[in-house]
Amino acid sequence: MTERWVSPPLVAREAPPAWIAVWRFRLLALLLLGVLVLVAVLAFRQVTGANAQDPGIGALPVAVAVAVAAESQAAGS
């Protein structure tokens, strides 16, 4: 007994423009880079134990300097 499968007709069509593939690649690469940076920041915050009292990333240097100065004044008094 033979199979009765018939292949569909092949329809020729023009290939899509190359610039579409280039921009698709660029957008996907930027998206993956953004995800990688986000994962790296979250992993760094997790590993360093950043919390509300010690935020780690995002702490303003001015606020840290003011806190250190206030502690030194309180310790000196």
C-alpha cells in the first residue's frame, strides 16, 4: 500500500528586505542587553545584602557624607 500524501505547491515569493532583519537583530540585542543589566543589578543587590537601611546601589554620596558627619558630631559631643 502506498501513501497518498500530496506535497503542497511551492509558491515563489520575494525575500524580505535585509534592513528588516538588521533592525530586528538590533532591537533583540538591545532588549537582551537590558535584561542582562537588570539581572546583574538585581544579583548584585541580592549578593551584597542591600536593604532599606543600607541601599547599596542608588545611595546618594551626599546623604552618606551627611550621615557620617552627623555620626561623628554625635560621637564627639
